[in-house]
Amino acid sequence: MKALAHLNKYLVKYKWYLILGTVFTIISNLFGIIPAQLVRYALDLVKDTLDVYFLFKGSSLQANLYDIFAFSILLYGILILIMALLKGIFLFLVRQTLIVMSRHIEYDLKNEIYAHYQTLPLSFFRRQNTGDLMARISEDVSKVRMYVGPSIMYGINLITLFILVISYMVSVNAKLTFYVLLPLPILSLSIYFVNTIIMKRSEELQAQLSSVSTYVQESFSGIRVIKAFVREHEQLRNFVKQSNDYRNKSLKLTIVDSLFYPFIMVLVGLSNVLIVFVGGQEIMSGRLTPGNITEFILYVSMLTWPVMALGWTTSQTQRAAASQQRINEFLNTKTDLVSTKNLEHEIAGDIHFRNVSFDYPDTGIKALKNFNLSVKSGETVAILGTTGSGKSTVANLLMRLYDPTEGDISIDGIPIKDFKLQSLRGQMGYVPQDVFLFSDSIESNVSFGSTEMSFEKIEQATKDADLYANIIEFPEGFNTRVGERGITLSGGQKQRLSIARAIARDPKILILDDCLSAVDTQTENTILNNMSRIMKDRTSVIISHRVSSAKLADFIIVLDEGRIVEQGTHELLMDQNGVYKELYEKQLQGEEV
């Protein structure tokens, strides 16, 4: 139950639902108990009236007595019916409070998890599987809802019914009550024993479900690769294996769950036997009536479902505890990208890297080594290098997706850690190397960086990215939906749409991370010519492995294995006859070919 303590704040938030639900549960149980007493009175009335009825056999009083007797029985029947209707009404109100409360808590908990996901650093998502993230916010939260909804509802019902029924039973006959409740300690011990097994198997089941979700998500994301390599049968075989593991774990948990119900029915049957045996002795001694025996049997029947629900409730609570523990693991994970001063400052664009080194926390790869960079506001710097040289790491550090292992980064002379993250990133335009588009319209993707963007601005951004001519050829124009991850667009169109999305928000600092790799040289020249106007009076960082992308830069940095090997203007680097010139000549020859 320690893991479920996280939910207490929600129970306090919706305390009136909980309080009213408890009150309605008590009232509904009262209306459920009263019929048992009415049955007792009716049976005792029948027994007592029959003796008197036969005494007046053959007289006119017998008919009058029968009318009174029949009316009394009818009245008891009507009262029992009214009690049943009232109980049904209040049971409806119980569900309208406690179950509604559980849906509110489910909604809040999902929002809390999703909002927390958004605060976590990029390193967290590199370590976690998407399927596992989805399972915790969907399947695990659903399991938790069963605790704050049905489990609490049945738990309250069990407690109130036990208090009311047992108090009535004791007031009638304490000895018979003792024998009736004698099997309960055995039930409690069995539940305690089985709980540990349920907890362990529930954790294994949820972990396997996450594994299945991750496998399915990856399969559907990479469906084109699977079909291209004709691996459908192998993927299906692996999925069947994963599903079999989940099924076997589910069956093992179901076996334990199924032990509760027959065991409870045996205990209930034992209680009825004790009622008849001990109650018969009490009737013979004159301390009870036959109506009392019937009343006790009805009380045991009333306790049967709550006691059976105890096993189910315990199982659901244990499953919820296992799920909430998995949720808490992520909720207790805190981001290390914390702003020291929460400074919201309109930046000009002066960028300074001082002796920056960076090791990726998940792999330990040393991506940058003693990196230094100074860019004045309005300047454009090009960072060139081969794959794995550390180019994209510079962009990640500048966006503060990571913090440097050593050294410091400042913008406008202010340490980057002093800025409020949302304010800092909100003034940057970032075109990632791995383009990601949302399954929405082209217009929505371009305006993603700003909720209040005019259509004219969206249109101009697509023109600058050399995408406008393609868009107007689509039947639905800007309303064309790009599909999941932009699957309906070509690689070059996706990159240009990503560029349009970045420049549409009019950023102070523009970061282009190898964003022209999927376009041809002619399209690249068109985009770069358009970008020269956009980059004017704006700090720009162009990251690329193509030398041609660096022609707009005021100066160029060449990286190799995380170190700066050359830097300067195009002319200066060509005169040095070093790495840059070699790279330039190789790519120039490739284009000529």
C-alpha cells in the first residue's frame, strides 16, 4: 500500500465524492438489512397466527383472522419491495459518486504522468522504450483506477455491511453470531498468504505487457523495413512468443485468483451449517425463534458477496499497487536540467562555448573535447565534420537538451543555466537531423512553433523553404495531412517542411542540423539563397557534412572526433590545404561526376 499512498492527494481533492459515496453506501446497506428483519417478523407472525387460526376453526372469526393475517403478510411484502427499490436507488448514487471519482482521478493521473514526461530530459527517453512509456500511462493507470473506483467502493460496502450486520446479529444472539463468524479468521489468513503471490505475479504480468507493447510499437513503426526485407513471418513468430509469455503469466495469476471463490463458498456453506445446527439448539432452549434462523441465513447471504468481493478487491488492489509502483518509478525521476534563476530574457544571439566537453550519459561516448566557440549576434557559423564528429551534440547543448560535462555555455553573456528553459527554447528555431512531423495537416506542422500564426506567415515560410510549389500541387493544399511521421511526403519534402516550421516562428537563433541531406544540390542552392535573407540579422548555426552548406557562413569550424581541427573563413581554410580543402575538393568532384 506504500506505492498507492501517492493517490491520497487525489482522494483528498475529491473528498466530497468519497464522503457522499460512503454515506450512500451506509444508507443502501440499511435498506438491505431491514428486509431480513421484516422476513423474521413475517415468519414469526405466520407461526403464531397459524396456531390461533386453527383454534377458531369453523367460526366466523377465522375468516376475519385470515383477512388480517393476509393483509399483514401483504404489507410486509410491500415493505420489502419498497426497501429493495430504495436500496437500488442509493446503490445507483453510490456508483455515481465513487465510480465518477475514480474516472476523475484516472484523468488527473494521466495528465500528471504526461506532464511529467514532458519535463524529463532527452537522456531519459533515450533509455526508455516507447511501448513501456505508453503502457504506464494507459494500462497501469487503468489498473490503478480499479483501486480508486470499484475496490474502494466494495471495500467501503464490506466494512459498513459488516458493522451493521454483525451489530444486529449480536443484538439477537451473541452465541450464534460467534459460530457464524468463526470461519472468517481462516479467510483472513488465506487472503494474507495469497496476496504475496498475487503481488509478485502482477508485477511480472505488467512487465511482460510493456515488453509486448514495445515490440508491437517498433514493428508498426518499422513496417516498411519489415516488408522490404520480407520478415513478416519472423516478426509474427516473435510476437506469438511474446504473447505466449504474457498468456502464461496471465494464466498463472488467474489460477491464484480462482482459488478465492470456491474457498469462500465453502466457508459460506459452513456458516449456514453452523446457523442451522447451533440455531436449532437455541430454538429448542427457547432463546430463538425460527424467524431468527431465517434472518441469520439472510444475513450470511448478504455477507456472501462482500466477502467474495474481498478476494477480488484484494487482487485488484495488489495489481494497482504493482502498477502504481511502476508509475512512481517515472514520477520520482527528476530532470537535472533545472534553471537556477528562471530568467526570461529576450536574447540578442551572442553565443559562447568555453572549454566545453560532453560525455553522453547513456553510452559514455565522449562527443566533445575542449570545444570553444564564439558567435556574435547576427553572425552565421558553419560546423562541418564527418558522421560521429560531434556536430549534432553542439546543437543539443545549445538547445540545452543536455548540460555539458565540463565547461560552460552562455548566451548574451548570461550562463545558459540561468535562463528559463521554455523562454530559451522559445526563441530558437531548430531543424533536427532526424526529421519528425506530426500526423496532421501541413499548415498545422508549419505553425507548430506558435499557436497564433497568420496564414501569410505560414505561406511565406514554405516559400523560403522551397516547398510552396509542391504544396499547391496537392489536392488539399495546406490542408493535406502528412500521415504518421510525414510518411506521405518524400524525404526532401519532409526536410523542407521541417525548415519551414523552424523559420516560421521567427527565432533569434536558428539551428540547422544537417537538414539538407535529403535534397539535391539544385534544391539546396535554392533553399540556401532564400535562407540568406532569413539569416540576415539573425544568429545562425549551420551543421552539415556538406561543404556547400557552409557558403553562407561568416566563418567555419571543422570537427573531428569531438575536437576542432580547423576554423576560419572559406578562403582562409582553402589556403591552409588541410581537412576542409580536402573535403571540399572531394565533394566538388562528386557533384561534377
